[in-house]
Amino acid sequence: MVAAAVSLTYKYKKGTGWGVGFVICSTMATGYQLYWDFIVDWGLLKTDSKNFLLRDRLMLRDKRIYFISMVGLILSNFFS
């Protein structure tokens, strides 16, 4: 919410401080979203799991879908 508010303010005020705030807030929001999706939701980097780098219980059988989704999420966050 903070990133959205700073982004909206920067859009209308165009100050250097708002631009720096926008970059910082957006970077932090993206980092938190990626952390939550990868580590909490998908269990990425679980070395003791029966599924390579994923959590034990998966909803989908094909593990490639998870890794493709991760790459797509990264690309969509950095290029949108």
C-alpha cells in the first residue's frame, strides 16, 4: 500500500525525493512479494524435502510448472 501511495504521489508531484521514495518502496515491495511467494508459498530451497527445492506437499504433479511460474513472477515484477 505504501508503494502504491508513493507511486501515485510521484506521478502527480514529480519531485526527486518522490522519485527516490518510489524506487525504494517499489524495490522493497517487490523483494517482499518474491520472498513470500518463493519461500513461504512454494517452499523454495527446502533441502530436506522429497521434492527438489520445493515443499513436500504440492498441488500440481508437474514440478516444472512451479519453476516456470517463479521465472514468470520475477520477469513480471521487474519488467512491468
